[in-house]
Amino acid sequence: MKKRMIYSVVIALLIAGTRSLCSSGDAGQPGAFLRYGVGARAMGMGRAFVAIADDASAVYWNPSCMLEAERAELSSMYSNLYYDSRYAYIGLILPRLLESAENPWLRWFFGPDVSWGVGWTGLSMVGFEQRTRYNEYLGQFDMGENAWMLSWAKERVGQFGILRAGITYKIINQQFTGLNNHVMTVDGAGPDWSNGLDIGLTFRPIHAPVFRVVSLKYLLPLQLGMSIQNLVQPGWDKVEGASHHFPRVYRYGFSYRFILQDWIPEAWNFRYKLGNMAVLFAFDREHYSGADAGTYFGMEGQIPITALNVWLLPRFGVNNQTEGRSLGFGFSMPFSSAAFKLDYVHTSHPVLEGDTRFCLSVQFRHPQNAGHFQKRAHDASLSKEMLRYDHLVLSKYPNEYLENAVNDIAATADRPYEKRLYALVGGMRHAELLLEDANLLLRKRDIVGARRKALESSRAYAPNFLQTENYLTGDQMIDYGEALIISGKMRDAVTVLEEIEEPTIRANYLLGTGYQGLSDSRAIEAFNSAVNQVKPDQNDLVALSYLGWAESLVKDKQYQPAMMALSSLLNYNAIELGEDYPRFPIFEDHYIQDDAMFLMGITQIMAKNYQDGVSTLYKTLRYYPVLTYGETSNQLIDELTIALERKDFDRLDTLANDMLLSYYSRHDPSNRFFE
Amino acid sequence: MKNRAIFIGLLFVAVHVFGFSHQNDAKLAWQTPAHIEAVLIELMLEVDPELPVPVLDHEKPFTRGLNNTVTWMDSMDAVYEQLLDMQMTIQFWAVEARIAGIDTVWGFVDGPERSAAFLNLPEGIGIEYRLRYYAIEASGTMHISDWSRAEISVQDASRPEILTFDILQLQNIGDNPWVLGPQIEVHVQAMDTDGQIMQIAIQEIGDEVDRVLFDDLDAHPRTVIDTTLQYTLLTDPNMPLTIKGWVVDVAEFYSDTLEMQFFYMASDPKVVCFPNPFVPYQDHCTVIKIENEEAQEAKIYDPFGNLIRILHKNSLSDMAFKWDGTNEQGHQVASGGYFCIINDDRDLYCKIAVIR
């Protein structure tokens, strides 16, 4: 609820912010017809499009975005502006035209990381009344402005992400036709030609510094974009000789696709019904030479209607330009070899009836979607190619090929980001890495951190375990169990570990620990199984299993077997635990012999062998004066000795009980590991 | 000389006895002819009521100049017929001009004469003219008729003055004044201190048109005129034309002529802009003409609806806005198409092309 309120406030502020920035009235600069914006989708999103533009309007908005499009697209837009003015656009983009070209030149100019686009936009105003300065009516004339654009964009996939750069060369023309030049000579009314250059950049910061702190899942839907329109400035010739240059327009912004599933808690079941439903947000800022800034904000709902194989795309935009707000709607129907899109938008106007426009687009060629890139990745022989395509698969998040891509990248060139990558797709490797992290934290005695990691790890394991057919191998199930034990979920751990058909010593030790945490006497059996699987390279586990076994036996008041177990442990040659011993329980040092001897002493007292018990505790003090239980014994030995001398066995029993409780409190997995 | 003195003495007696209403300072308007003077010596100074009363021709209320010639031509036929029946002939006429409150001048003219001229009359004063005659029987007996009914006229020797000759709603915005037409309203103010203005003349000079129209002020000449006249222009719309105006007083004096150059445009469409296309390098502004003066605000937009400029009128009565081709920040707008909307009314618009 709180989060939702925050989002609402942020959006409200954003909208309020854009409205408060009033236009300061510097309209009327040359080239306005190249700044208003083509495409119904862009207008529907309040013209916040510099970081989206993944359609045929990219030629106009940001040529680098052509490479974001999945298919070649031919798009046409028509808008009846005000008073018989017409504004139209036709664009064609051909991304990754010759994917298989082998000639290096062809590959460089038309290859799989290149896109071409052409576009035409035209403004025509008809029905001007030609009048002399005496208002003598001479007939009607028209005015037209046209721009022909040619775009080229190239993509580079690097360590930090996917960078795309594009360039648009444009030839521009303005002319007044139908003027009566016999009666009224109008200087400068002839056709005026000019040309200019735009550039655009987009960047998907997959592993970029700063952005790296955000997990890939939340980072991949982000795209940054910028464009400089009229980098080479076109201009209209002035009657007096000079040229009236188009202003240089700087635009930058970002788009973010909120995939609803990713932002809804897993506990909410309807989350899974949302499918790929998403909301695309975009925010742009605009500056142009000698003029004020524009602020643009837009959103698009992307609602798949799976049954009909169509997408419904409601849109809303707000900006600080004349139109202020816009409402649009799109409809997309994809097929395997083509797709049709129809977009509509209506923008308001404070005085006029507003602008209504339609845009009809046809997409063709097979979609260059994630699957396409995945396929290419496996066809390509070079690891560099693979990396590129795998990154492209990532950038199409979410898709069903992510896991393969992540595996590819993590296994080859992108090891530094292995964890980020696996975190994206979840699954075994992700779970393993998290478990490694958890264990690492345990070694550092960061119990809280370890528990959190272990919990994440167990969540990564869980979906596979919960499948009807358990996909986990025995080792993976053991890992899963370990993760659950670290995270404190003993019951789940036991459930998992019990399912292992051929339990290893580790499985049995973990199972014993689990039962111990649940105060279940089946721990005895589990630890017993563990110690019976003695293997030379698993001394730590054996030793710990003996200790666990003994603890379980003592708890079950089976003092004699417990003493046997402890005796075996004390005679075992690997009393010092290795660096990688399982940290549950965590020992303050790497020695468990003092623990075993201390427990032996207690057990002996509990078994009414008071003399032996006190003697063993005295030995603990003598042998391990600096270890934990050596010190503990030191504190109690005088009292125990006095009680023994006085044959005060009740007192000895009481003291032994207290010591046992104290021992349990430190060793019980359920309350000891994560103090 | 002695006879002459007697004649004058008799005449004075006659004036007083027979009702000559000449005042004491009455004087002769002109020299009495010698043969009349000779007759007068034997004159019987008695008005004969049997004689028909003469009639002066009608005098115009104002007489041009300081002189006035009174006539008795058209109105005397009946008198002549009667005298013929009575076997009398008119020997001579006595004509007088009574200058109210100032003077009376008079004189005799010979019988066959049908007019008498008074010279150097005072200006701006109503003057009453009267006439009587001396008729003689065959026996030689002289009779004198009663005075005719007075005709009044004022001498007017000065020109009227035209003070104002304006075209209402003339827009002086832009390089050339213009007005909606072809029906225009002309405001005229004029005065004639010593006379009365009789006519207003409007002359239109345009391409292939040269016409003068007179307005007779409904036949009620006035000393001061402040009136508005309807005038329909003959020149084609949007063509330069000149309108001249002057006034004529009843004495047919013409005032000076005032004139102005302008053009008119037809009332439809409601909003027009000229020159169009507008080349700021050549014309310092383009004029957006509107149909009535109620509109207070014009907004210039680019074809995408972006507001370029808000224009206000210089004065409330203007029927046009002026745009110099700049935006709100004072920067020159680019070559291209724009449109102008009046008072946020979508139906009141015009398209403007700017060429730089």
C-alpha cells in the first residue's frame, strides 16, 4: 500500500512537473515540421519517444532505435491538422538486412548489427489567399515542406551493455506553389532546398558501472536514448541573403518497461495470470539552441489477448507542449511472417479541435526476436558472435531463451557477471551461487546475511523441486536441504532430504541436523547412518555426525550409546575441523574435541558415573584450557569437585542438567546457529 | 439745382406721408435717372389702391457676394395685363432694400427695366427687398402703387469651411489605410459663418472611376454641419482610390477640398490578411483584417497548433491586427505557413504565409 502510494505520488509529481514548465513562446523556428513528431504511437505517448522508437518512425525520432525493432516495418501516418493542413509520414526500416553476409564490407554496412531506414515526412497547407498590400485578391496558393531521410544505424555489444548509434541524413524542401507572380512579385517564394544530419544513440546498460547495483531483472527493461537533431543544421535561405538555420535540438530520455509479473509479490496468485502484460514508461527532456526545454512523459499499456493473438496498447502522454495531453490506442496483430498494427491518437488543444491521427503499419520478415538471436548464437562459430547474440537475447527480456543465453554468457566471456546473469534466470546455478554466498557469509559469521542468501537460494531451488517430476539431482537436493537448514526452515529441509533416494554422508548429516532442529529423535538414526559412511575425505562431516549423534542420544537419554559415540569421536583422528566444515553449528574455533569431552563428562554424570564425569570435565579443563568448554569447565570444576567430595549427587545431577541445557542452547540448530 | 433740391424735399415728404418706411438714414442706392427725376417733380404722391401690387421675383435666401440684383420679370404678367386694362403704363420703379437694424437703400429705375442692382450690401444680414411702380394714364396722370411683398435675402461673400472629412472605420494599420466596403460612411464637419451650407460633395477617383455626388442636406442648408453620409464606392475592391470632399454653401461658394487615399475590401471573408504571402523584408507587417471591432485578441499559430504570438489591437475601434512576423520572444519566425485565430473562435481565422 505504501509502495503504491509512493508510485502514485511520483507519477503525479512527474505530471505536475511537466505541466508547470510552460512553453515560453519561442515557437515558429524553422523546421518545426521536423520537431512536432511523426507516428501515432509517439504522439500517444506524449512524444516521449527518443528511448523507444522501435518502429518505422525511428528514422525520425532516433535512428539508433531501428535496431530495437524485431521486424522490418513499413509504416504510414496521416494527420489532418488544422484548417486543411496535412501532415504525413511514410517510413521503412530494414533491421539486420543481411545477417549471413560473409563479405566483410557487406557485413559492415548491411550485416546483422546494422539497420537501414528511409522516411519521408511532409507538411502541406493549402488555400492561402494571395493578397497584395492593398488587399487585392489574386487567387490561392499552397505551401509545402518535405523531408526525405535516410538512416543507418550500427550496434555494438560490449562489456557494459548494448550501444547503438544511428545517423540520419535528410534533404529538406520548402515551396510555395500557385502564387500569382505577374501582379505581385514575391521574393524568396521559389523552392528552397537544404540538407542536414541527425544522430541518435541508445544504450542498454546491462552491466554498466553504477547500473550494476541493480539486478538484471530490473535493469534489462531500461533503455537510455538521446538524439541530436540538426547536428548539421539545415536552413532556409532568407530573402536578404543569410540563412535561417534550423535549431539544434537535443533530446535525451529513458524508457522503462514494467513487466507486471516482476513487480508483484509471488504470494499474489493472479501474478501468473498476467503473462507478459507490461506498462512501458518513457520520459524525455528536450533542449534546443536558444530556446526553452521540453518535458515529455508517456506510458503505454501492453496487454496481450492470447486467445485472439493480438495486443491491445492503450496510451497516455503528457508534456509541456501545446497539446498538453494525449490519448491513444494501438492494436497489433502479429503472425509468423508479418504483423499489422493500427495506431490512433488524439491530442488536445486549448483552442482548436486537437489533432487526430492514424498510423497503419505492416511488419514483415520473420521476427528477429530472442529466439532468432538464440538460434544465431548457436549457429555462429565465434564466441564473440555468441556473446553479442546472447546479449541481444537478454535485452529482449523476458523470453524463454534467457536461461540458455545466460548459461552461454556466464560460461564463456562474462564470468565477472555470472551471479547477475544467473540471478536473472534463477534456477540451479543461481541457487548454487547463492548457497555459496550463504556459506561464505557463515564463515564470516554474518548469520543474518547468510540466512537471507540461503533463503534466496532455497527459493531458486524450490520451483524445480516442486515440479511434478523432481528435476533436482541428489547433490542438488542436498544443496537445497542445506540452504533450507541455513535459512532455518528445518521442516522443509527434512522433507527435501528425506526424498533423497541414496543419501550420502552429507545428506545424512544434514538430515540429522534437520531432525535435531525439530527435536525429532530420528536425528539419531540419521547421524548414525552418517557415521557409518565414513569416508577418508570427509573427516569433518564424520566428526560432526558423531557429535550430532551423541547429542541426539543424550537428548533421548540413551547415555551409554551416547558415551560410545563420544568416545569414538574423541578417538577419531580429525578432531580439528577443516576450513570448509559446514558451519551448522558454527564453532567459535575449529576444535570440537572440547565440545565432545565436555558433553562426555555431562553424559557420564547423567549416567550416574559421577566420578568419571567430574574427572572427564577436569580433563577438559586441563587439556583445552583456552577452548570454549575448557573455560566453561574451569568455571564449574570447583563446585563439581566439592559436590563429589560431599557425595552430593543431587547437586551433581542438577549441575549436569544445567550444563546440558547450556550446551544445547549453544548447539541446538534451531536456536543456536543464528544467534 | 433748385429743382433738384425741391425734388428731394418732396421725396422726403412723400416718404413720411405715404408710408415709405425708409428710416431716417435711408439713402439712394444709385443715381436716379434724369427723366425720372423730371417726372417726380410733378408727382402726385398718393398711393392708388386700385393699382395692382407688384411682385418681386423670388429671392434666394442667400445671395452670393455683396451685390444683389433683384428682378421682377416672371411675376409681373398679371400686373401688366391689369395696367393695360386700366390704360396705364409704368413710368418707373422704386426699389428699396431694407437692411434690418442698419440701413435702407433705395432707388428708381426706368419703366422698361426689369431689375435693379444693389451694390456693396452688408454681409450676413437679412435684407428685405421691396418694389413699387409709378404708372401714368394716357391723360398724363401719375399713380403710385403699393409696395410689393418683401423678398428677403442675405448677402454671402465668404466661402464655407470644411473641417472634417473622414471615413468611418478607416483602418490606418499597415502601409495603406483601408476600410470595409463598398458601403462606407463619411463623416463631414463643416461650417459657414456668414452663410449656410447647401451641399456636401464627395468625389471618388479610382481606376476607371471619377464620380462626384452631391448631398443636398435634405434642402435644409445649415450654418454648421456635422453629419455622416452613406456612400457606395464604385471602384473595385482592393484597388487604391482617392476620395475628395468639399461643401457648397447656398451662395454656391465652394469650400477647400479634403481628400484621402485608401482602398476598400469586400466584407467577406470575415478575416483576411494582407499582404499574403508576407515578406517581412519588404513589408514591415502584415495586416489581419476583421469584420467588426468586437474582436480583441488574435493568436498566431504554426500549422501544428503551437502558439506563436498573441496580438492585441492598438485601439478598441480598430478592425485589424498587425503582425510583424515575430514570436512572443521577439524572434523572427521562419518561412512557412501560419494561421491566425480571432478571439479563440475557430471560425474566425486566416492563413498567413511568411517568406523570409
